[in-house]
Amino acid sequence: MVIILNEWINKYENKKVNPEDAIRKYIKPGDRIFIDSGCSEPIDLVQALINLGLEFPDIEIMHFVNLSNLDYYKTVGDRKDFFRHNAFFIGNNLRYAVNTGKADYTPMILSDIPRFISRGQMHVDTALIQVSPPDKYGYCSFGVNVDIAKPITEAADHVIAEINPKMPHTLGDSFIHIDAIDEFVVSDHDIIEFSYGRPNKVVKRISKYVASLIEDESTIQTGIGIIPNTLSKYLGDKKNLGVHSEVFSDGIIDLVEHGVVTCEKKSIHKGKIVTSFVMGSRRLYDFVDNNPMIEFHPTSYINDPFIISQNEKQVAINAALTVDITGQVNADSLGPKFYSGIGGQVDFMRGANWSHGGKPITVLPSTATLKDGTVVSRIVPYLQPGSGIVITRGDAHYVVTEWGIAYLFGKSIRERVIQMIAIAHPDFREELLEQAKKWNYIYLDQELPKSIEGRVSIYPDKYETNYKLSDGTNIKIRPVKPTDERMLQELYYSMKKEDRYLRFFTTISSFGHKKIQPQVNIDYFTKMIIVGEIIDEAEQKIISTAGFFKTKEPSKAEIGGVVHEKWRGKGIMRFMLEHLAKIGRELNVRIFSGDILLQNKPMLHIINTIGYPITYRNVESGEFEFAYDILKKS
């Protein structure tokens, strides 16, 4: 590479300049300057621009993601306002300036920015970019940031480049010929590295929940943020994942090396990771250097929702700052204070929605701690005035916190509110519930699950498991949730009259809210109900339920259950009763008992063959009692 670089330096000696001369030659007062994005910021050129700031009043500087620590606002002489920044996405270095009126923020969807510039709606006088050394054909690579840099550079009147041997030579639609560069400087500084930090327990729990939503052969997108970028640590058991993402970080390397990410099952760009930019360590930059598995393209392509949607099972994972109880997602501001930007979140959420089997996922911790130490909920009744709605109610699908997963798409406001309260921090659920009642969003008698001490019950996700049928169908077995009310009603109403009689000992004709609510709001200690859940033709359904209810005798509990007739004879109830026994032993239950009708032969067979010693009473009456000791497996 050094030999090639030297050859092209000699060939284009007339284009090689020092940074100050290039800035003075092509930039004049009042110009609009684009500075290369993210980790590709051309440090030497920008430093020269800062040093010469007094010569160029009223310069407008455009950024996408600004990550350097360069001091754009240092005082030169008696002035420090000779630049006016305009950010499409606000990085740490510009956040204070934007919110104190010293810099501007232009909210735009990432896929729109290249088209906006190329159509001439925002004229660019000069682009300052950082590229790899030219190859033997004279092509330099935009390296780790193609995103909006390539199309904006192509639209700019002038192009000044830093040619840096430390910039990776990335492949795809990622090149600029040295003939298209007006002048260049040769640099040798390190490429900016970026770390999301160490994930805490909350981030890890959220990542585990998100991983549970990702199926084998999915194509994933991970937005900017610590949660999306921690996810890779929890995908080790997945098979044949693909990547179509505007950005990725170091975690993808491990998934490729361990054979998790193969891209072999992708619908488009089979065998290829496609991206627009990367942010990470030198290890990441070495990984993408001349790697034929990885293609970089501008965001006008990578973020095009139509292109995204062509990937089957496209999963989009993006972070939010706050989400209200109806599903409105704020991701760019803290009230009226701008924090980041829209970025590619809208593009990928919509693309994943249109994808066959796709999943748009919003992630956030349930709480935030303010500077004064106050803990506040990030699941809120309404967004703080001034907050930007990046994802509308209509676009919201999955919302994930460390307390679980809410699925909102196609749900009524009442259903959404119950789901969102269920994933809020327990300390704030009562408050959210009361506010929702004031607005008549939910039943006025709606309750939350309570522990025997009267506190909000914590959903015991440790009791979640799976039961796979012989045909490969997976049934998720889990504790019941308050959000299951409607699905339980659908199960009960789908039962024949004789099945209702066998289960409830009467032909119940109504399963209204007042009757079902006690079955979904339980304390998970004296009462434990589990359900069998499937996704049938993209519809979530409960097809079975079983539970135990502690009696006045502390170690004894009554059991009952039902399986939809379509799913009987497949071992589901037997599995659920065995799982209940496991839970019961943990909760200090010893004896399972119940009443059963003699004509309920399927349940009789299960009880008789379940593998515990059974005792019976009052057999001759047609309805008899049974009991078995769950500590004595035969």
C-alpha cells in the first residue's frame, strides 16, 4: 500500500498540498462545508479550518455524526462564533452547542439526506473527507463511512481529501477516483475509535429479551446505542443470521467468526453483510479492510425501506429515550432539548414492518436517573412537551425493557396501555394505571397483579419454557400476564359446551372482563397460572392453560387446566402439569389435588399416567377428588 501511495503521490504531485493551503484555496467566507462523518472525520483538515477560522466568517459546517474532540468553539482573537454547525445527527461534541443556540440541528430521515443534497436543495461548496490510499487503478475508498459522505462529496463543488494509510479499504459502492479530488493532504493519524461502554444488568436483560425475538435465518439491523450493540453477546445459539444495517460495531465480528452470521439465507445480497458505516475499535477496522464479505453503500440504498423490506425476517433494533403508554416513540430529544437525531430508525422500522416475517423492535431501559439523583420512568403517560415523535403509534411494533416485551401493532389503545404498563418499572405502574383510568383508556376497575404483601407482582420470566411438538411446532409455556385477558377469552369462547362443562363443571356462556381479570392478575405465589402460546399464521394465540391455587393447607394446591381441542393428544397438558409441579416445588407446594368428572377421560388418562402416586376419594359419585405428592415421582 505504501508503494502504491507513493506512486500516486508522485503522479499527482500537483494535487498534494498542506492542509492550510487547501483550506485557503477552496473555502471562502459564507461557504457551506461538509465534514466527513463519524469515525472518518478528517482531523488534520478540520484542525486547519479551526486554526484559520478568523479568515472564514459565517461558514456553515454540515455533519452527520460528530465524534471527535476537536474544539470548534475555541476563541481565536476575540471571536469564537465564526462557524455555524448544522447537524443531521447530534453527537456529544455538539449537543451543548445545539441546545444553547450556537449550532443548528436539521431533523431528517437518513435515507432522505443524500437525495436532498443531490437534488440541490442544500448546496455544498466544499467537502472535507478522509479516504484510503488509492489502489492501482486510482480509486480511494471512503473506508468506514460511506453513509451520506459519498453522495454529498459527489454533489459538492470542491473536494479536499485526507489520504490516510490507516483508513481501511472497504468494498462495495464505496469509492472515489483521485481525479475527482481537487487536492489532498497525506495524513497518518489513527482513525477515531468508538466504544459503547460496558453493559450493565439492565442492558443485558433487555438484550436477552430481544434475542428471544430473533429467529434463525433472520437479517438484523442494530442502530446506534449500547443496547442494540450488546445484543450480539446473546445471539450465539442462532443459525444463519444475516446483517443489513446502516451501522454495526465489533460484536458482529464474533458472530461471523463463530459461524452465527453467515448471510447465506438472506433474500438479497446473499453471503454479504451490507452496511453504510461502522463505529468501533481498530479490530473492527481491520476486519472490514478488503473483506469481500462486507459491502458498504450510501444510506440512500442501505436505508431505503423498499430495499430493506426485501430481506425476509428483517429485524430492526433501535433505541428510544421515552415511549408513552399508547406507543409513541421519542428517540431524539429530552423534552425541548435535542439529544441525538432521527437517523435510520424510521427507515428500518418501516422496512422491517414490510418485510415478510420482519420485526421492528424499540428498546429502552424502564427508568432514567436525573442529575439530581431522581429516578424517573421512561415509560410515560404522555411525552414531555417538546419531545419529538420519531416513531408514531401506527409504526410501533415491539417495545422491550428489562421487564419484558410489549407487542403493540394492531392493538387497541386499551390493549397497548396494559402492555406498556406491564413493561414499566414496578415502582411506576400504579401511577401509570391511575392516569390511564383518568383518560378512560382502560377499564376503570382494571387492576395490576399484586403480591401477598400488596406490592405490584413481578412477572417470573424464569418459569418460561418451550414445548416442541413432533411436527416442529414450538409452544411457548409461560406464566399468565395481565395482557392475556383477550386471548384467554378467545380460548374459552372457542370451546364447545361440553368442554366448558368438563373444565368448569357448568356450561358457562360468558367470559367477561370481571370473570377473566382474576385469572390474569395473580400474585405468582398463592396462585400460579401458566399458558401455552403459539404464533399461528402471524397471530398470537393461547391454546392451553393450567394452574394451581394454594388452599388453606400451606403445602396443598388445587390444579386445573384445558387445551383447545385442535391441540389435544399432543402431550401439551402433561408437559404443563409437569412444569407446574416444578414451579410448585420451588414455591413450597407438596400436594396437587383437584376434582374431575368421570366422563373427562383424556384428563383421567393424564392424571393416571403422570408418574406420581395418586389417591382418590368419592369415585362412585361421577365426580371425584384426586391428589398426588409432587415430591414423589415414581
